Amino acid sequence: MDNHEGSTPNAAHQHNAQAWDRLTGQEVELARPAQEADFRAPLAAVDQDGWLGDSIRGQRVLCLAAGGGRQSALCAAAGAQVTVVDISGAMLALDRVVAARRNLEIRTVQASMDHLPMLESVAFDLVIQPVSTCYVPDVQPVFREVARVLRAGGLYISQHKTPTSLQTTLMPGQGAPEEGSLGQVAYRLAEPYYCHGPMPEVDACRLREAGTLEFLHRWEELVGGICRAGFVVEDLL
């Protein structure tokens, strides 16, 4: 295993690095490593939609903003050469623990997803990024960095919070459900779609992580931004 510390360029990055260190210590769901059952079929566990085909053995994989001992370990167990980048040292520590326990080779890099000068250009065949772009003020530098480090014809799989996930307030049990509704949950759009600066902090819920600074990125910034970085969108779920 190799550990490389990068940089956190601004106050939002530093805030979120510290927030995720705290959340890791609290053992929140998103900071729980892969379990024993996941390693019985590691590729299927990390690629539930089947986008990666039958094998990633020998591929150079970047798990971006993906610390926590899950994606990196599963990709390495599937035979890939893995680098994992995360802004939280505590999350990367989980990756190293799982890798050591299972005798897996991974490289860990502590850095922000939008500033990766320590990674060489055209260095990866595959970039996997779980939900994380909500933690950076501007998403376009993330996509530019991914395009730079990924080889021509490489694959970028990324997950994002939809804008409404950040606009919406969950209010369980308020008001009678309409006929045919699925339960006693009401939703209210509490924040504007055109939002500047971080979202107001909230208590932990299914849509938000307490203590973090999150930024709403509109659809034209997410899907359009990926296209403007030079990618061709092959699928969208």
C-alpha cells in the first residue's frame, strides 16, 4: 500500500475533510467498509448495474472521492490495480485496514477530487466515483481532472445527488397522505434551484450528511459538465 497526501485548496475542502473524519468516527453508513459477503463476488458488489462487463482484472482503476474501505477493496479483489483518492484521512485509513486484512495492494491519496496534480495524465482505464460532487463548490474542475487522468476510450462511472435532493426537506408524518400514496412522508422544496454558495446545514437524514458543506449543482452543470469535459454519455440511471 502507498499513501500520498495531496492538498485541500480552500476552506470548503478543509471543512468537509474534517466533517468526514468525524462521520467516520461515528461509523455512519457511508463510512462502513465492504463486508465478507461482498468479497464472494466483488465485481458484482461494486458494479450492480453491470456496466463493467465480466472482468476488470489488470485494469488501472481510480476510485475517486471513494474512501471508506469499500470500492477500492472490491476493485482490488476483482484484480484491478487500484488508486483511491479521498479528502478524509480517516476514510482512507479504512481502505488501508481492509487492504491489509485481505492482503490487497492499493494506493491511497489524500486530496480533493477537483485538484489532482499528483496523478499522471492518461493513467487510468476506469474511474469510479460514488456520490461526492456535492461537496465541491464547482463541479467542472472535477470533470476536467477525470478527463485528464483517464485514457482515451476509458470509462467514467459517477453518482451524484440530484438537485432536488439538496432542495428538499423531509417532513415525516405531516399531513394526511393522498390517496394511493406510499406513506406518511411529505416533501417540501425549501431551497431554490439556482442556489449560490453552500446549502444551509441540516440534521442528518436520508438526503443529507450532518456537519458537511454541500453545494447544489444543476442538471446542466452535472450532465452538461460531463459532456463539456469531452465525455460521451452512454447511460443514465
